[in-house]
Amino acid sequence: MPLSARSYFVQQLLRWNRLANKRHMPWKGEKDVYKIWLSEIILQQTRVEQGLSYYEKFINDFPDVHALANASDTRVMKLWEGLGYYSRCRNLLQTARMVQDIYEGHFPKSYETLLKLPGVGPYTAAAISSFAANAPYAVVDGNVIRVLARFFGINRPAGDAVGKKVFDQLAQDILPNGRSAVYNQAIMDFGATVCKPAAPSCGTCMLRSRCYALNQHAVSSLPVKRIRPEKKDRYLHFIYIQYKGKVCIVQRRQKDIWQGLYQLPAIETSSKNFPAHFRPILTSQPKLWDDTDYTQVLTHQKIHARFYRISVIKKPEIQDGLWINEKELNEFPMPKVLVHFLKNIHK
DNA sequence: AACTCGGGGAA
DNA sequence: TTCCCAGAGTT
């Protein structure tokens, strides 16, 4: 009886993993659920190379869930600064405190329990439960979608509900019995190092003989990509307000980008024009700091930032304003664009 | 179902 | 520039 495509896929993938997978990462083979969870949260929508140093910092500063749960919001957010998607960090802290209070410090390992934790969705619950307990749940991340779409010829976007179900079902169907931990790791390593988004190594791929995309010349068209909404331009004007050697910062609380981070007081305009006034923050007019236009491109927005300065004799009333010493500025977590600005002016 | 949430590296 | 990354939460 001929080997089915699915059996061939799993067999060859595991063979590749055994013979040719050279990828090693500090959390690979880790059995401490806390550390597995930490690595998975950090790596959501984040490249391994980018998350690596953050993982090391977190493990070093917070070696167990208690250390993390008892740390201050600002300290944890400061450590997360620059990694982006800050709701991950807020949920990280919330989960650590939940685990300490509700589970007495014992991190859950079961898929269903993990799913209830804030910041843990289907992918992360499958990853943690399989890595920590070899539970039979297939991970479906960007790597898996790409590998399955190409090898099996899934000509359907994974973004919508139907597509998601198709990929979930297929991934779960082919998950080899009793080897979910090794297999889940293997398919993601394979996607990251062989079946890459651009310029995959098809020439030497151990699955090439039965790969749909390679044989149908569809490698570059699979997986089917979703259309991205247009980026919106936003114009932010930050003011460096000095009063008696102190400077004012505010925390972003609104439901918007960078929630929870700190920044210099700012006003937003709808065009790149110089704002007519800086009310309600200031009644007098600050001066432009320099001609530098700091831009930062996010997934859905393009941020245009300008910086202004003013030194005041009378302390202005600024909503939720924190007046701190200039040397303390680097103790507060801030958006990257402000970190860049502050680094520039202090040298 | 569609939108929103960062930042960086590579093509 | 554009794409995509060990996705999840909200509307």
C-alpha cells in the first residue's frame, strides 16, 4: 500500500528533525512551565532573534513566577520596552499574579486551563501543553500555516474563520500520536529554517518529492496572503516641558497604541502642519526642538513625531502629569520613538 | 468577521 | 517600500 501524503509528510519531517535540524534555542527542551510560557508570550508575532535577549533578561530578573508576580508594573514594562505589542506585557503580569494567587504558584499545564489565562490563545495553549506535558495539541502558527499550505496545496487564506478551521483540522489530524512535543517543535523549526517565507531551500528539502507547491510551481504564491489595510498617518507633537530642573511625563491610559507606556505630554494633529497652539497642555507656545522628523512605521499606522521644548516659571496644570528629574527619564518605559529622541539629545 | 496592537530584519 | 514574524483580544 502506497504511503499517503500525510504519512509521508510526518515521516519525512521527523526524519529531517532527527538528521538535519541544527536549530537550538535556550527554551528548547525546557521543562519549567513558567519558562516555556514566558518564551511563548515573548515570541508571539516576534522573530526568535528579536525575542532572544528579552527572554534572557526576563529569566535573569524574574527566575520564577513569584519574582515576576511581585514586581512592579513599571519595572516589568521597562524590561519589555522596545519589544512591542504591549498588551502581551500587561497580560503577562496579570497571568503571573493569577498563577500565584489562584494556583498557588503552580503554573498550569493542561490545554483547557491554559486557555483561560489572559494572553494565552489556541496557539500558545497548544505549545505550552505539548512542550511541558506532551499533550496532543497541534500548534498552528505562521510557520505551520506556510508549511502545510505549500506541501498540501491549501489554496485558501488562513485569516478567516473557514481557513483557520481548515488549517487547525489538518494540523491536528496529522499530529503523530505520542510525539506532539517533538513534532510541534520540528514543524516550526522546519518552517523557520527550510520552508522560509522568502527564498525557501527547496533544492535540498527532504520533503521536495511530494511537495505540492514545488511540483506545481506555486511556492511563491502559497500561503495565500491576506490583504492588509492601508496605514494611517498620525502626527504627534511631543513637548519637553522643563520646570525647576524637572520634566513632565504622562502615562498613556487611553485605548490606543502604547497603552501603559509613558511619554512627554503631546498633542496630535490631523496633518503634518505645525499646530496652531498647544492647548490644553500649554497656553504659551513651545519652540521646535530641531528639524528632525522622527517617523516610526507600525503595522497599521505611520507615526510622525516632532519634538518641542519650553522652560516655564509657573508650573502648568497637566492632567496626570508626573514631574521627574531628567535623569529619571530612562527609568520609565516609553515608545521606541521617544527612546530614540532622548538618546539623541543626551549625547 | 474585521480591526487593532510594535518593532525590526530581510528582500 | 513591503512582507512577515512561535497571535490574542476587542468590536
